[in-house]
Amino acid sequence: MKFVAVSSCPTGIAHTYMAAEALEQAGAAAGHQVVVETQGAAGSTPIDPTVIAEADGVIYAADLEVKDKDRFAGKPFVDVGVKKAVHDPNAVVAAAVAAVESARAAGVPAGPVAPAAPVTKVDKNAGAGTRIRQWLMTGVSYMIPFVAAGGILIALGFMLAGVAWPGGEGAVEVTKIPLADLVAGFDPLSLQHWSAVLFQTGALAFGFLVPVLSGFIAYAIADRPGLVPGFVGGAASVAVGAGFLGGLVTGFLAGGVALWISRWKVAKGVRGVMPVVVVPLLSSLVVGVVMLVLIGKPIASAMTSLTDWLTGLSGANAILLGALLGAMMGFDLGGPVNKVAYTFAVTGLSVQGLADDATQFKIMAAVMAAGMVAPLAMALATVVRKNLFTHSEQENGKAAWLLGASFISEGAIPFAAADPWRVIVSSVVGSSAAGAVSMALGAGVRAPHGGIWVLPLMSTFWAFVVAIVVGTVITAGLVIALKSMRPSPVVAAEQRADAALAA
């Protein structure tokens, strides 16, 4: 059979492309053709309409709603999460084959309904806890690109400022150049002005962090009516100093209020102005009043207390926090627990006026180091003890070197899918060690992503490298030891087949 497929994940980075590769390989192994369109962070190249027309069925391996879904209308389909395609692509392909055969037997092909606004995927039939997580992850998925772009630009600005101003005062001086002066009298030959441009551009991008988080949480709850009050609530949260915590509150509040108002039964003459005037007006008013007048100040106080606590962390407490965040990063390799730790770290970077040795930068370094450990460790283990891994895992190990070095924890997922408890236990222990070592040695980074590619932006970068090496060696050693105690039956069967073929 011929299938077309679409893969996408909340961040649009690793799972999206791993699912595509897994489906293509599983389809070929079963004698089918699978053409995948990856709707990831790098954009997507739409599948040729001729290929879609010739396809027998469609596979949706997506955690976000599929763009332009109406292209596949009328064809039998299966709709699974992206992790299902990564972990068990054979079952997904088998389900797609069954869907096609069932449709043929019935004589009536089933087709999906195209969504009006394909930007989020929330299962309305799921439990309350699952929906809350999906709403939150929608906001986080749209927030991360702003964080990454803004954070790296700010870090580059500070790095260039260190060269532009003698005496090590660049990190302070670059923040003192008013934006109006920069716009009015920019000197293209001045390193100081270029560093200020980088800093100001990054600061502008970072300024969208809370509004985007709030706006897209509200959007996930109420669809388009939630966007305006969500963004307004996020902006109000920034204005009163409530920050990230305020953005979470206003996102859920705006979504709930907008959804409630949009469901009002009104006269036909009013329906036309409801989505453009009434819903955004009333919901923004409610959210603005609640945040500015009622809850903004208490949340801002909580944020201040959290910042003060982080600033005062030192010694054993800092090391314990690094170990905890590291364990979270290594637990589900890009899943919700991993994203909670990552989001905690990146939101700390948005605090204004942080010193060069601020604890928030150390937390970001600990989280990044811990997130790199699992894929690097799996890659190392496949080199040290090849006979404990299948040929497919050995090939995945080659790719895991680059994924791990780039701070993409998902590079270890194929190994965790094949042998969950050994890999996850090893990953948690090693990642926790990396986070603790990073905090103990005082590594710090202003950039929220990048892995080894942002080493020049780090303070005490050698400590960051040491933390990664320690975590990687521990994880690789553990996974080798655990696999050696009881070799995988899949590996054993593959080795027997190789021996028989050689004989």
C-alpha cells in the first residue's frame, strides 16, 4: 500500500523528525511506501498533491493539529501521538493498513474534517488533568522559540559588549544605551552599538515570552476568542511584575472567560459582532481588572520571593536543586516532566538586572548539561559495547552524538523505547549527577538553548563540560552494566541470526 503521513510535536524539533524516519523505515520493512511531511520548527514542505491522490491511507503522528488537513479528506486514516510513532512505528503502520482494509470492505472511505485553525491539538474527551497539560504545553511550545531567539541574542550582545568595553564593564554598559539614542544615531562601525542592537533585539523577543505563553494557553482553551484576552493578560502580568506565574494564571483565566462568553445565546443581530467586538472586549476587561487590581500584586510578591530564594541559593541547596532538575530532564527525555524543568530554567532568565554570576544562569547551565547527557551516553555506550545493542540502535547512536551535543534530549528516545527501565534509570542517575556537578562548579549560561554551540556564551565553560562528561560516563556505565546483567532478547536473536548467516 501507499501511505502519506504527517508528523509534528509541540516543540517541532526532535520527535517530529524521529517519527518521520521511524514510519518510513517501518513501512518499507512491511512492504509499504510511506511518504512523510514533517511539520516542525524548521517549517514544512507539503507533500505533492499527486502523491496524496495516489495514497491508500493517511497516518497522523501529531501532537499538534495538522496543517491543511483538508488535503487528505476522503481517505482512511489513523491519528496517533508522535511518541507512538517513535516508540512503535510497526503498530502504527499495521493500524493504517487495517483502516484501509476496513474502509475497502465497507465500501465507504472515511475522511477527516479540516480544522479552521490548525495550531493546537487538545483532546476534548480526555480527562481534566490531560487537558490542562495539553493547554499548558500549547503555550510552552509557542513560547520556546521566543525564549531561544531572545536569549541567544542577549547572550551574544553581552559577549560582544565584553570586547567593546574595556575593563569588564560591558555587561553593565550595554544595558545603559537608550533604545531611542541607538535608533537615532546608530554607528555601523561601533562595536558598542552593535552589541546594544543585539541586546535590545533579544530583549524585545524576550518581552513576548509571558504574553505568548498566556495567549496560546487561552487559545488552546477557547480557540481564537482566547487570543486577545490571553495576550492582554500576559502583558498585564509583565506590567505588574507577576511574570511567568502571572502569565500562567491569566492564560487559564482568559481562556475560561472567553470560552464562557463565546457560548452565550444571543440574538442573531449580535452574533456577527460577538467574535470581533464583544468577546475580546469583555474578556480582556475581566482579565485586565482581575490581574491589575486583584491578583497581580500577590503573584508579583510570590515571584519576588522566588527570585530572592534563587539568588540566595548556595552550597548544598544549590547542588540539590541542580540534582533535582537534572533528574527531571533525564526522566522522560523531552516529555512533560522534562519541559517543566526546562521552562523553570528559561523563565528565570527573564528576570531583569541579573548579575553575571546570578543563580538563574547557573540553573540554566545545569538544566542544559543534564538534558545533553542521555543521548550522548547512549551514543557512547553503543561504541563501548556494541554487542549490547541492535544494528538499528548502533545507527541511532551515531545520530545521538549530534543530537546530544545540540541539547536535544529526544535523541535517546529510541533507546528508551526499546529498553525503558534500564535506559530511564541510567538517564535519571547520570543527568542528576550532571546537574549537581554543574551547580557545584558554578557553570552559567545566558542562552536558553544550543548545547556545545553556545560554549562561547558561557561563564566557567570548563565546569559545564566537566558536568556533561561526568553525567555521560555515569549513564553509559550504568546502562552497560544493567544490559550486561540480562542481555536483550532482541539483541540476542539478532546476533544468532548474524552468526547463522555467517556460517
